[in-house]
Amino acid sequence: MSGGGNNNVVNKVFYATSYHPIQAGSIDGTDVAPHDNGVRRALLCYNAGLYDPSGDAKAAGDPYCTLFVGRISHLTTEETLREAMGKYGKVKSLRLVRHIVTGASRGYAFVEYETEKEMRRAYEDAHHSLIDGREIIVDYNRQQLMPGWIPRRLGGGLGGRKESGQLRFGGRERPFRAPLRPIPHEDLKKLGIQLPPEGRYMSRTQIPSPPRRKGSVSHREEANYREKSSVEREEEFDEQRSTVKRERSYHSHRRRSKDREERYRVDSRSDREERSRGREDRYGDKEQVSGSKRSNHGEEERSHKRHKDRRSHHHRRSSSRDIRSSDSIY
């Protein structure tokens, strides 16, 4: 099956699960011959078995709970590194690799956590974070967990900078690009090189999962994930993106509703103040209005009293006339 001419693999990548020097020197993982002296030196060590990762006496601790931290500033100390990596979990042990003669930092370290869960949290969140102004990279302990591993000092390793001219692919920083040319399946099989996972490539936004202990529930879940087709994974990824969009739309709608309610309250308060000013302009201020009401009430009381006095006076005059008329009769 050929990988060329397939538009679906553009911007797709895959990662190495085992190490082979020739493949690590290939941008798409399909080279069948070394292209620089570093790869040739690593291939010699690979074929002759000159490197034994278990022979490093300093590589102690649980590899499934240990992270590799690279590109550390040469001024960073163990205390600073422990404090920075302790944000993701409880650090059980830490080894900042130093020069055997000068004691200067080599710019990388191994950090062991109490649990695998804490290690995975740091693996996801600490990558490309800053320590002492330097952007670090974080990866799992490939020295002990990646079959066939050859370190950088022997021409192997992964990543690298363009200035060195010896880039290595297949790792977290520089994954293999999905092949756009025909894949030499037979030649790769003869060399024992991992074949590209045709139809099961990943996008650059996906984070490759570090190895899990065999037999664990998480390991079985990861195996099931690998068996899924790329179409199924893309559908899951699209569904996740749709969920995120819906949540963002919901929160945006709530913010707009709150803004409308706030504007309505402000407008209503402004309308009430405007109506109040209008009444004051029409009737005067409150003291004048209340004063006029009191004066009107006093006028009414005085008028009522005058009317009552007139009625009383008229009644007295009528009574006097009745008395005089009665005297004239008797």
C-alpha cells in the first residue's frame, strides 16, 4: 500500500514505539540507509549491542513513574527544578545530570514521582513550560522503556536542533511525518524497522501516550484505542471539538443575556430618574409641592370655620326673634 498521493495524510504524524537509528534519522520513518555519520555510529552500537540501558547504575527508581526533563538552563539547581516539577505531584527522587569532571549541569534531568498518575500529569502539563526563563521539554523515560534505545552521545537520541544538523525523528518534539512517497515495506521489514501505521496516523494536536505497565487496565484501554481506525478517532476528536464549541456558545449566550439584563436595569433606572425630573420641572421641587399642599389644607380649614361661625350667628339671631315673639303673645 502506497502512502503517496493521499491528501488525508497531509499534516498527519506518527510516533516511534521502538528505536532504530536509521528510522530515527528519517523525517517520515521510511529511510533504509543512514544519511549521516551520527546515524552510522548509532547503527554500529545498535547492531553490536554496545549499549545496555540497564547497565547505568544511576538509573534507579520506577521507570513508569520517571520523566526525562530536557533543555534545562545550566543555572538551574536541583532545588529550583524540584520546586517547579513539584507543582504536578509529589517528587520522590530527582537526578540532575552533571559533568563527571567539572560538575556543571548537562542540561537534562530525571524526575521520579510517587505515582504513575502524577507522572502522566506532569508529562502532559509541564511540556514547554518555563524554568529560570528557559522552555523545557518533557518526555517519558525512553532509556529504560523504549526497545532498542541508543542515547545521543552515541549518535542516537531523538529531537535535536537544526543548528546541529543531526535531527532525530519519531519523538514527542519531532514526530514522523506521514509518508507522501511509496513505503518500501519489504526493505523496512528486513531491517527490522517499525512500519508506518497506515490509516492510523495522528494529528499534531494529539498528545502521544507514554507506555503503561502491561496487564494494567490503562494498558488494555490504550491497546483498544490503538485498534480503532483513524476514522473513528477523528470522529471522537470532532465530537470533542463540537462539545467544546457548544460549551463556549452556551457561556457566550449567558454573558450576552447578563449584558442585556444589566443594560435593561440601567435604562430602567435612567427612565425613572428622567420621569422624576420631569415631575419636578412641572410641579416644582418636593418642598414646594408639600408646602402648597399644606397651605391649601389651611385655607380649607379657615373657610370651614367661617362657614360654621356664620351658621352659629344665624342660629342665635333666630332664637332671639322667637323669644321676643313669645313675649308679645303672653
